[in-house]
Amino acid sequence: MDFSLNQEQEMFRNYVRKYLDDVGQTKVAREFTEGNTSSFQALYAGLAELGCASVNVSEENGGMGLGQLDLVPILEETGRALLPGLYLETNALAVPLLERFGTEDQKAKYLSAIASGEHTFTVAWLEPSGNYKPSNVKLSGTLQDDVLTLNGVKSLVPDVELANSLLVLVRTSEGQGAEGISLVIVDCDDVSLQVQPQKNMDETRLLAEVTFNNVQVSSQQILGTIDHGWDVLQEGLLSFNAALCSSIVGSMEKIVETAVEYANIREQFNQPIGRFQAIKHRLVDMKMDLETARSLAYYANWAIESDAADKVEAVSSARLFATEAFIKVASQSIQIHGGIGFTEEIDCHLYVKRARFYENYLGSTQQYYEQAAVALGW
């Protein structure tokens, strides 16, 4: 069975890469870390014009109606460029959730706006001193008539300043487990939110603490059915993690290319350092990790698109390997570059920071080990 991308998908990859090359690849990410978001906004608009934002949105809602695999070349290219922003959260999480669980009104309201690049989503899940388990969802939602009143605090919410809407996990019924949790869409323009910026090692992702103080939204903003939002989110996370793995593959590919190039031009004892076994073997190990992550990511995305019976273990295994390999490959790249690898002038540190950010993003490594073990019947 062939899991490689088809000719049309590879052609679209070339369009995206050429566009990102024209804007300087990681140049936009570097400007973003310095507080200049205008170049990123222009970049995102350009990607939307190419059709990146509409790929997996259904045709009746203004999109191309393509599948999970068609996101792969886009995600790999944006991973190479360390694209800031919420493309992953919007197209790999919000879109699949809206397509599957959204009401007709919700689809009409959000999907066409996403397809045009005018609407983005972020995820408000973690709470202060909490973790990603359902028992730590404390933000309360009180339903009276047709109004849901939210009270509580969400922490480490990514890129709130860039988001038009938040996917918020809310405790709508008493309890400690997954039952009683709802997934609610909160539109930033319709409510007053208290946003406090938080520090993040990866400066290409802006984190914030968001306080909900008697924030009122319509019950029509609940995604799926009330009190069953946890199960809805877990379904969406399968699509998200498969997509995340493809983004990681793109970053790893760029790291390996850069390390090989440096090993060929940097000379020591009158010969390129790539000729030394210590460097040569390390580069081979990095390439092996890259190709293994690529294979796992391709299969995970194929399993999602085809709704394969083993999609949970496929996605969990890919997520585990890719996140750990990303950290290892990014760290080895710094060692190969030597002293210059520790400076800001080159991009090594940007990839290390992104790797560490993804290590425990929307789920801890331990949780994904447990998920894979359960799915495999261990």
C-alpha cells in the first residue's frame, strides 16, 4: 500500500514552499518574536489566497472539500518555516470538529470565514496548577434559559491575541471525570475577556491567562451535546495530533538539511567535518529519525482520513515518536553546529524551542503513552 503523497499534493507543496521562500522562511517567525506581527498577518493572508485555509472545509461551506492527507504538504512546509499563529488549531482541530459535530448554524457561521482566512480558533483547556486530565476542568458553566454563564480561569492559552474564537472546556455539571464537561465556542468580539500575557520559551507562540468573569454566551455555542464535550474534543485531537506530526516532520526535515549543509562547508583539519565518523553517524541517525517520523505521520493522517480501525494507536504512536525525535534532532543540530549553534544568528535555537513547546502541548507524553497502550490492548 502506497502512503506517499500524490502528484497534485506535491504540486501544491511546491506552491506553498515557493511562497514561503519568497517571504524569507523563518524571517517571519523571527520578526514575530520581536513583536512585529504585521508580516505574519500578511503571510497568513497570502496562504489563504493560495487556498491553504480552505483545503479541508466542505464545498458547501466555501472550501475545497479535501481530506486530512491534503493538509500534509501544507503542514510540512509551515513546519519548515516555523509558522507562528493558529493554522494547526483552526484547520486541524476546529474544522474537523465543526464538520462532524457542529450545527448547521455553526457551520454556516464559522466554516466559510475559516475558508477565506478571516477566522481563527484557539484552545482554552489548561487551568492554573492543573493538567490535561478531565478532573482538572474547573471553569464552571451555569445554564439558565438559553444563556450559559462562564466563570473561571484558563491558563497557557495559545495566541489569544490572534484568535477570533476560543474552544473552551467548561464544567457544566457536577463531577470530577469526563462526564459533565462541555465544549463551548466563545467569540472574542462578543464578550469581554481579561487576558494576561504569560511567558513562553517558544516566542513564536504567544501564551496568555484568560479570565472568564460572568461571561455569557448562548447555549447554541455548545459544540456537540451538553455534558459530552470531552468525547467531542478527543475525536478532534486525533485529527490535530496527526496534523501536528506532519508539521514536526517539516521542521525536522529543515533541521537535517541545514545540519548536512553545515557539515559539508565547515572545515577542520583541512577537510569538511561531515567526513568525521562522529558527525557522519549523527547525521545518519537524524535522517533515520526523520524518515521514521515521516512514515508514522503519513500513516496517521491516512488512518484519520480513511477512518481506519487502528487510527487511535496510529496517531498516538506517531505523536509520541515525532515529539521525542524532534527534540533529539533539534538538540543534535546545535552540537553539530558547535559554538555558532548556541547563538541567535542562526535558527537552531528556534527549532529547539518549538520542539520543547510541542512536547506537552494539548496532552502530556505520559498521557499519549497510556493512550497508545490502551489502544494496543496492553
